[in-house]
Amino acid sequence: MAGMDVVRSIAVYKNMRDPSLLKYYYKFKALEHLSGNDVQGSSPPDIFVGRFGYPNVNIGPMVPPQFGDTSIMSTPERWVGKSIPEIVEMRSMLIRGMYRTKVTNADNGRIEEMVKELAISDKYSGVTETLAHRPVLRMSFDENSQPYGPSATLKDMRIDNTTVNQKVESAYRDTAMPAKDAIIELYEKDVLVSKIQKALSAGVLGTGKNRKFVPTRWSITAVDDTLGKYKLKGVKEYDSIDCIRVYPNNALDNRWLVIMFPGAWEYELVEAWYPKTSWNPDGKSIDIYSSYEPFTGRTKYAEIGGCYYAAKLASTELLDKMEKQARVVILREAHEGYIMPVGVWNVREHVREALRGTPLYFETREQLYSYISTKMEIPIKTWIRNSTLLTKEMYQKRLTG
């Protein structure tokens, strides 16, 4: 306990700005609630499927040592407006049990069946994890998946009082429906994207012979990509917007500008990572990355990774709602306050939040560039130099006068 007091005192003094202190503060906080190797509590519900050693992976439930309505811990759609310490505090309470199995064992085994049962549950469920040892002070922080707390080898588990999500269960029972179709059907039935991702990860979607566990990190991007492509099919049939639109947002010390130009669909995400942020922890200068696709789409996985597909889904959702198409470029500045990654949801939900706002309209690119200079620290020339779409916009405008 003395160690915990020291960590707590230092963390409070530092105002939670040091990522190492923040991680350890909440790691110790989670373990304070444990007295032995068993964890009892209300799973949000949530599961995790690892990717290391694929096709032999660790699967298991994530359970906080507390009871009651814990659903917010596993619903990133509800995290907009929360701070990084608040998000980490929630997620660090989820203790992960790790059970080794083959991904093709989704329809075999007692623990495998219970993991699937959690994935199709509609609300928080009582779970007991019997662990082989006291959870290890290891905490996952990944730009592609939400953080979680300490972990340990899972020997056994028990689930009480589950309530099945009828929409997900219907897709689970339909063993003739391909996973892609199931993802789209659930989305059209207003099932949350985060819930669909868990269902895919747990191997409850797809044709019977093809069902398997999917690593959580992969399932998140697979669902975003599938739904983005689905939305885009309709978007490409619509008329173009008639002037430049911009949707700004600031969240978690990330600055966002979603810019839509008139024209046929093109899309690009450009991210600038300042020193001391998760993708540039020891850098002396700003690192800038970009991924672009033309009207015909990409043939390779985006360099930026899962964030690219999450932002694309959010963009196509709005265009489809507007019944318009556009050339979309998203600019992101991740500043020092973004001290640790909290998951792809950060991109999807904060771009969605931006697009729920009232856009700003511009008639000329000069007006647009002047506005960008007031909202972003990086000079507009630097953005243009690092953006395929902004460079094309400059070139095309010169040709047309």
C-alpha cells in the first residue's frame, strides 16, 4: 500500500500529465480491489481476443471487481467529452482473463462458448474469473484498441444472469449469412459499431464453417472498413456538394478539421503527431503521416492503420445522410496533451462529433487556407506538402483559373 500512496501522490502532483505515472496509478487502483486470484464483478459485457501467436491466441472476458451497471466501460460511443484520465480509470478496472485456444475453436469448448455468450449479451452480466495467479501489472495502450487493465491466465469462468441481444443472436443463429452481410445487417438495425466489433471478434458472425475468433484489433478495423465501403457505394451515386465545407473539432488535445471539397469521391487522412505523443514519444520535431484513396479505392492497407478506416466510416455516414458526395480530407494535430493512445474509437467518434456540428462554408481555397491557419498550428504550406488531395486541389484550381 505504501507504493500505491507514493504513486498516487506523485500522479496528483503531476496532474496526471505523465503517461507512465497515469498507467501505474490506475493499475494499482484496480488491484486494490482484489484479495485473491478470483475476480467477481459485472462485465459490461466485454471480451478480448489477442493476436500474438495467431492462430493460437488468448481469449477471455474482461471483468471489473465491482457490480452494477458497468456498460459505459465498454461503450466508446458514450466516451465523447471524457478526459484521458477518466477513460483510463474506467478501462483499467477491466481485468482480463487469458485462455489459450485456436481461433478455429469458436464452436468448441466450454470457455469458448461463454466468451461468445458474453459477446451476444445485451447488458452487463455477472462473471467470475478463476485465475491461475494474481493479475500482472500489465496494461495495454494501443491506438487501435481501447486500453484495459491487469491480466492473468484464466483457469475457469462462470456467467450469471445474461440477457441476450436479440439482433445479435439472430445473426448468430443464421449460419448461412456471410460475416460481411451480418455486419451490415446489424448496423442497419442500429446495433452500435462497438457491439458489432465484439460479435465479429467472438466468432459469432459468418457462415458456420468459416466462423473463428478474430483478434480484437483486427475486428475493429474490419467492421469500420466493411461499413465504410458499404456506405460509399451509395455515396458515389449522389451529386457533388457545391462549395467547400469544413467541420472543426477539438478533443483530448487533438485538433480536427474535416474538409469537404466539391467533386467526385476521394479521401485522405493526414495526421501530425507532436513530440511526447504516442506515435512520436521521443521525437524532436513533428511527425506527419498520410493515407489517401482515389475514387476507385485503395489496393493496400492504409499506412496510418485503423484510424484511417474509422474516420472514413464517419465521413461516409454524413455524406450518405446528405445524399451528396465530396472529396474529403481530414487534418489531425495530436498535441502533447494526448499523452497516450486510447483506441481507434477516438477517431471515429470525434470525427462523428465534428460532423454533427454546423459546417463552415467557403467559396475559395484562399478563404479556406486562411481559416485553417487560425485553427491549426502547422502552416498551410506544410499541410499541402504532405497531402495528396490538397496538392491536387491546388494544381486543379490553377488549371481552371
